[in-house]
Amino acid sequence: MPHLIVRGIQAEQMATISEPLAVELAALCQCGTDNFTIECLHTTGVFGGKIVESFPFIEVAWFERGQEVRDQFAQIVTKHVLSLGIPEVEMAFVAYQKESYYANGEHF
């Protein structure tokens, strides 16, 4: 169920790494690859009165799995993104609380 929300990286680029990325993350998180959602948002950066490229940033929304898994998750995602020739990427994790997450009107 981890959701990766991607800014500043083209969807076409993410598509090329999405399968091996999901396989590696699924092994780490001990779940199926179908548990992952990767969405690329169209963003427009602005700075100094001009339109600029958006900085590569990935937000990971998930149920907390601990520091060790979080560190490994970040390393896996970074490795795949850098393989695209992108020189730098930043990432932040947002932890869902089970009692605050609903599927079809029922909380987990």
C-alpha cells in the first residue's frame, strides 16, 4: 500500500523503472508488487520570475515500518531514480495511522 507521489520526474522516465522498483520494494516490505502505487504529478516550478524545472522529489505515504526499512526503502528508490541520469532526488515519508486510514468506509 505504499504510495509514491513523484514530482519533477517525467512519467515516461518513472515508467521505465517502475517494474524493477516495485519488485525490489515488495521484497523489502514483504508484500506483493500490486500493493504499490506510483503517481507522477505534473508540476511547474517558478523561481526568480521565471518558470524552471521542478526539483525531483518523492513523497512516500505508507504505514510505518521502522527506521531500518525506511532507510532501505529510500536507498532502493534513490538508486533507481539516479539510474535515470537524474543527479539528485529528495524524499519524505508520511506515516498513515491505521485508525485514520479507510477503505470503502471502514478503517484498518
